Amino acid sequence: MPELPSPPPDATRPPDAARPGAATRRIPLAIGAALIGVAIGSAVLYGTGALNRPTGDAACRPAVELARKIAPLAHGEVAALTMATAPLRLPDLAFDDAGGQPKKLSEWRGRMVLVNLWATWCVPCRKEMPALDELQAKLGGADFEVVAINIDTRDPEKPKNFLKDANLTRLGYFSDHKAKVFQDLKAVGRALGMPTSVLVDRQGCEIATIAGPAEWASEDAVKLIKAAMKP
């Protein structure tokens, strides 16, 4: 039997692209494919970011545990303290002592430190300084020190004269006339205003931070710091 020829295409039937509703059906499919592509790309992007996100210094985990233990004492005059919830080693802040000699925060390793940033143009700072001076008198020694760093950038004698006139003699005088210490703490989210104070453990790790003044010589503050100093 001879092979029959294929029937000719139906001239009355439009091609797919010309058929009514075909383009309409393709639009959702194209949009869906695009959304899937975006979703996959986002998953890769954010998944990679999550993998590369810093998890903190493992050596600072004990400081977080200490913060959790003493958190119930952050009330009254020190209620504004924000206790550390993630391990953070502070930057190795660089500043000068009273004689103009360079110092670094790492030189206080092995001692607990209350780092405080202050300036004479900051009214709450000036009001807070007597309490810091008294705290140093009460607890300062081989295990603890208030390291109050002045960040006045103009007249270097003004902060010295302020301390002298206020008879604040127990605090050591430390200064950074470029105010880089503020920027360094700000870079890790720990300097949002003035004054700023950070309670630092013997390994240089954050225990707690406060943006604003506190009555550091109060019973509440002394009790909290003494609890932090316990072995």
C-alpha cells in the first residue's frame, strides 16, 4: 500500500503564539520562573552571608556567662546597663597617660576594668566623674581599675584643670585628643553617645555596656562590680 501523505496543517488553526490566551498563560509561567530564580539567588546570597557572619571571640564566652549570672544585679542606679549576650573582645584602644606616654587597653589584661569615655563639653560626663573617682577609691587596686579616657580635642589642659578643680585625685588621667577611642568603640556598636562606659573582664571581653551616666559609687554599682570580680 502506498504511503499516505501527511495531512496538511490546518490553515484555520493559528500557531501557538497567535492563539488567544497563549501569551496570557505564558506570562505567569515567566514570572514564576523569575521569582524562583530570585529566591534561589537570595538563598545563596543570604546563606553565604550567614556562614561568613562572625560569631565572636570564643575566649569571650565566659564573659557572656558572667553577664548572665550578674544580670539580676543590674537594677537601681545601674538599671540602664546592657549585659553582653554575645562574645565580644573590645578593640585594643590606644590612648595616652598623664605623662603623654602611649597606653593600650591590653595592658590591663588580668584586671577587670571599667572603661569610661568622657569630655568636658559633655555635661552628664562632668556630673558622673565624682562617682567614678569614688568608685576607684572603693574598688581600685590589683584586680580592678576605672580607666576614664578624656576625648577633648582642643585644649589639652582643660580636662586636667577640671579634675584638679573638682579634687578628683583617685582617677588616673588618660586622654585621646583625636577621639579615636570613641570611633573604635562605635565601630563595634559600643559608643552611641557620651558618656559611654564598658565593664571589661580580665581577658578584654565585654561584660556590660551603658550609654549615659550612672551612679558608679552607689551600693548597686559596687555590688554588681564586686560580683563580677569574684573568681
